[in-house]
Amino acid sequence: MSELKITIDGKETMVNQGTTILDAAKQVGIEIPTLCYLNLHGTSMKSQTASCRICVVEVEGRKNLAPACATPVINGMVVKTHTPRVMKSRRMVLELLLSDHPKDCLSCEKAGNCQLQDMAVKFGIRDVAFNENHAQSTYPKQLGVSIMRDMDKCIMCRRCETMCNKVQTVGALSGVNRGFNAFVGTAFGLPLEETVCTQCGQCVAVCPTGALCENEQVSDVLSGLANPDKVVVVQTAPAVRAALGEEFGMEAGTLVTGKMVAALKELGFNYVFDTDFAADVTIMEEGAELIDRLTRSIKGDKSVHLPILTSCCPAWVNFYETQFSDLLDYPSTAKSPQQIFGAIAKSYFAEKMNIPKEKMIVVSIMPCLAKKYEADRPEFEKDVDITLSTRELAALIKQANIDFDSLEEAEFDNPLGESTGAAVIFGTTGGVIEAAVRTAYEKVTGESLGKVDFEELRGFDGVRAATVKVGDLDLKIGIAHGLGNARILMEELRNGNPRGFHAIEVMACPGGCVGGGGQPYHHGNIEVVQKRREALYREDEHKPLRKSHENPAVLEMYDTYFGHPMSHKAHDLLHTHYTKKDRI
């Protein structure tokens, strides 16, 4: 690839052909402000619509100002990034955006995390010149089960549209209207729940303003905790412990498991449990299902549907129910760990502790906004009552004036707080299938794994394939994170499964749950997600037990309550079904 010379603010450098002015500036340590631009390196998310014009620069010989994010370097180009003309233009663009933006910053859900607000502070905007005699455009708010849309705050950066249509390939969002009346909306203005939206929340994760936020349920939790007639049980997903610390100024990837448990006990939850317990149960059920399908297939049973598809990610479930409803016989019928936990808490645990089911409130702390939607699905009969995102938990801890950093570490309560390393890695791409293989290998071969780390199943490529030797079988596995990547594997399956996969794992979000739509905002820094992944592998490595079928609390529950995986009782409580969803 040929190199090109560019001079930026007097600094000369060489860049590869195709490099934008923005990236060239970064190479020489010059920061050009951006608002609509976002590039999640290592994923297919790159939004460079150049719609905001905050990043304009002067290019020698060019009459108009050029958007740095979308202008490729030409050999010999001379660029100036902070001339009076550039600074005046950027300020005017920002004032125009603010002139049609609500002024409720103090009560906005994104206050402190709003990039428009940050930009206004950086530019020293104290007054907006275009507000006089100007009526702001306004639209009805949409409060969904998972996501709140306030299009009065939309600045038409179109990041959400890029994420939904190009990265996730869902197609629920599109630009509507022009000028001040422009916003990103759904077909015919329908609520998200009536569209093909999967509720993954990645639109929320990349939105720079308060136009897209989660449906907050912190007040519901506080009401439950304040009710003396209720027993409030909380579960925490594995990815939460690797990201929660960021909300308290800690380095990305800092594990705060013990402090998180201590904070939850300080808040007044009656029992603090770990979703990892339910993840171990998921492997018992899903692993048994995989072995059953493989055994029947090897014996020549033509009715068996392979590959088995993992079913832990609710956004992924929504995706195949709306976009691949002809393949609903392939996913595992095991519920997600969140829903398995809810079912166990309100049956096995409630009976064990003599707690009437109607007195129990089950709260989930999840990295994912789709978990709110999942908990509300009618077939689950409110086994999980309230779901908070990682961000909401952080807000709750701050409201309670708990000094998170100085908390002494605490342990999860038993029996639903005991877990293995296999459950911890559920939070990262490749982790669910690795956990399943650890168990399936030993169940099929009767041999103990000498090395439990299946490195061939790890990585960050959007679509991966690996073969694992399990006895005499070459177990062929496909892995995808991001729904656009999942589509590639599903189209392969529609075309006859040419690579002969026996199992496919899909997670809807970049990197898996660690990059979930309810996690602390990464603001486009994909290294944050990578560090969270590494943290989960560290926790797995230091666990005394690293295989789900070795969890003693899980084994006791099967011995005394379910009998065995895939039993009639297990099927009633721990499994589900899927239905075709015809949506726009």
C-alpha cells in the first residue's frame, strides 16, 4: 500500500492511502473534536456520516471546510485544524444543535455521560444565539420495556442507525424527515416492541445524547427493599463484576466481585446470589441436550437438528424469532441463566427456605438491556420481577451514599451463590460454548480434562470456527458476536450447513455480554471491552472449580429436586419454547 505525505498544523507525517484526515491527526497527536463519528476498532461498527460537521478543518487549496472524519488524505495535503474560521464554524454548528435541543440537562438520564454536553463545556458555550423566537421540534416520547426513546434529544448523528442496520443487520431504525424536523425513527412510528428490534441496546450504547436510554427501574427496587413484607433476592451476571468499577473511577477490567456483593448487602437485599450458579445449571441442561442430539445423530436419527444453537442471549433469541423463524428447531430449549435463576429461586430455593413465592421479589443485575424485555416475556410468568443494568446498579449505590472503593469484600450467599470458572466466562464471546465443551468432553469420554482452557474457542474475530476433539468425534463449532456476524452463520445453516457445525454460539453484543448495552459507556474505546473480557478469564483461572458439572450446590439441587438434567421437572422449570414473530 502506497504512503502519502500530509502536513497537519505544521507537523509532517506519512500515512497509508485511504487514511482520513482525522486518523492522520491522531497519528501525530492532534485531537480534532467529533460528535457523530464513532469507530469501534475490531468490530464492524464505523459511523462516519459526517452529519454533525464538528470535525471540519481547513485544507489548503480547498474553498469549503472539510469534515476530517470522512475526507481521505491526498498526497501533499496541508491541513489546519484550529484557524479562526474553523473555530467559528464549529461553534456555530454546536450552537445550532443546542438551539433545537431540550435544556433539561440536570434531570436528563445521560447527564454526565452526554457527549453533546461535554462538547458544549469544551467550547465554552454559555448562551445560544439562535434560541430567540424559535420553537423547538418535538416528538412523543416512547417508553418501552427496555429502551426509552426521546427524539427531542436526537442530533441526527445516525450512530444508532449505523449500529442497527449495518452492524447488527436488524433494520429497525431509519432517518425520517429533513432539517430541524429530522430524527431517527421506526417504521410508521411504531413502538420498538412492535418492530424487528431485538432490544440489544447497542443503539443506546453508541448514542451520544439522552435520545436513547434504558427504561430505569431503580425506584421499583427501592420500593421492594422498603417493603417489610417482601423477601428481595438479587442475582448478578458475570460481566457486571468486570465493568461496575468503571462507574467509580476504576480502571477498565478491574474485578470488583467482592465489593459488589458488599454493596448489595449494604443496600438491604435479603439474599445476594450469583447468576453464575444458574449458568452452571444452564450447562448441565444445554450440555445434556447437545450430547443427546449428537448421540442420536451418530446413530442415524434423521430427525435431529444440528447444529445446536446457544440460547443464553435474549437479543439473539429475538433476532432468530423475527429473522430466522424457519430455523426455530435448532436453538437449545434451555432458558437463559437469568430466567433459570428466577425459576429456581421461586421454586427450589423458596421451598427450601419456606418463603411463599408471592412474597419473593427477584432482582437481576445485568449487562444487557434485552434482559429487561426477556424478563417481561409472558411465558416466563415474572420469575424475574425487576432487571437493572450495570449502570443502574452504579446509580443505586451512589444514591445510597455508599463509599464503594472502601468497601470490604464480601461473599455471595449460599446455596445459589456457588459457581465455577466455566460460569464466569459466560460473559464473553466464546465463553458459553467453552463451558459446554468442558462438561461435554468429560461426560462423553469419561476422562478428566488435563487442560480446561480451550484457546481455539477464544478470540475477538466476529465469526470464528474451531474443531475440538471429543473422544472419536471432531466437534465442529461456530462462534459469532454481533448479530450481523450471526446472520452469516444462520445463512450458512439455511444453505445446508456446509461446514458441518455441531454447535454454534451467538452473542448479540460486541465481545459478548462484556460489551452489553447496559454496561458503563465505552465512548467508542473498544479496549475497554477487551479489558473486561480479560478480567473474566482471570477470574475463571483462579476459581477452585472450573467445570459446571463439579459445582456441589448444583449437584445437590439435582439430587434432591430435579433428579437429573433434562428430567420432566427440569424441562418444566428450566426449558422454554420459541415462536415466530411477524414484525416490521
